[in-house]
Amino acid sequence: MQASIERLGAERTPIVVIDNAHPQPELLLEMAQRGQWLRENPYYPGMRAQVPADYLGPLLAKVSAALQQAYGLDTGAGLASAQIQNAFCCFSMVTKPPQALLPIQSLPHFDATNGRQLAMLHYLCDKPFHGTALFRHRQSGFENILDERISTYQAQAGKHLEQVQPGYASECGQWYERIGEVEASFNRVAFYPASLLHSGIVENGEPLSDQPASGRLTITGFIDLTDKLVW
């Protein structure tokens, strides 16, 4: 396992990247192939399936030192850690082509504004797939969208929906500046605050299969914390 921490943008948001994160990634791939895939969320441009019940706890315990260094989190006891309130993760596979996206899907997004959620992304795919880009909203200067910023951000970003062209945040450079990227690499895990603006990188013509063995397969997760993230 190899861990690195990069601090991005003007807000110096820590991004934790772990390579060779899981001891048996091929087993995860096999489980994904046997999974029951559903299109359960109209805003997620793909399908999801359940992960093994024993997946997340051991992973959090394994990466505890890196999360402690980046965010002051002690996850050494896995899901039983005192700073963890709740957690959720699932197999995820993007299948919707860029040109078919709705306007809201074509802008960078955030997943939580309370400051108490950590997002996780585990790549079970490799090149030719791309990774995830992180952004700053040019007009507001915001990189993390938090409770105290949400009304200002929505008032400004809402205007972009009338003009954005379909695509995975690739046609919105006039409104957003890319401040970093996590490249897709098999068995790489990234952690970042769920308030950070981000988007998957999917280019026109990219092969978005609905088969786990050949698709853009990841595990996505969210860890709810007792206290706000600090860095």
C-alpha cells in the first residue's frame, strides 16, 4: 500500500490517494460481476450494486494513518471508530454517454454541505478510463460548497444550467477552473471532503460498458462524521 496526500487549490483541501489499497481487488471485481445492478438514482448517470458487508471497515482501518495526517481522523477501529457516525458504499458504474447528460449532470457537483462527510472513490478500472477532476467555481471562488456558501453558490451556478452543453464537466471551463485530478488506476482509492466540487472525467467516444469487467467500475462511498472535517 502506498499513500500520498495532496493539498489542492486556494483552500488547500487535502486529497488522500492510496495505491494497492485492497489485498484482493480481483475478488471485488468478481463480486461486482455477480451483483444485482440497479439504476436507482435519476441523477447518477449509471448503475449501482451492493458491495460485500466486510469491505469498508477493514479498508478504513488500513488507511487510518493517512486519514489522521490529512484530516485528524482516527479510523483505526474501522466502522466502530468513535469519529464515524454512519457510512455507505456501493459498486458504481457510469454508463450514460456525455451527450445524453442533463444540464445538472454536466456541471461539477458536491455531495454534502455540512462539512461532516468524507467521500471515497475506489477505482476497479484502469486506462483507457479517466479519473475524477476537482474544481473551483470562478465567480464565487468556492472550491468547497458548505452550508454558509450554498445560497450564494446556487444563485450563481443556477444560471449556468441554461447555457451548459452536455458533457461530464468538460464544457464548463468558462465557469469552473480545474484545480486537480485523481487519475484512474486499478485498486487506487481516493478520499476527499464531500463538499469539494468534482466530476468524473468521461470523454466523448469513451467505451461506457454496462459490464463490470469492461466498464468504468468503481466503489463509491460516504463516511458521515461526528465533527466537521478540519485541515
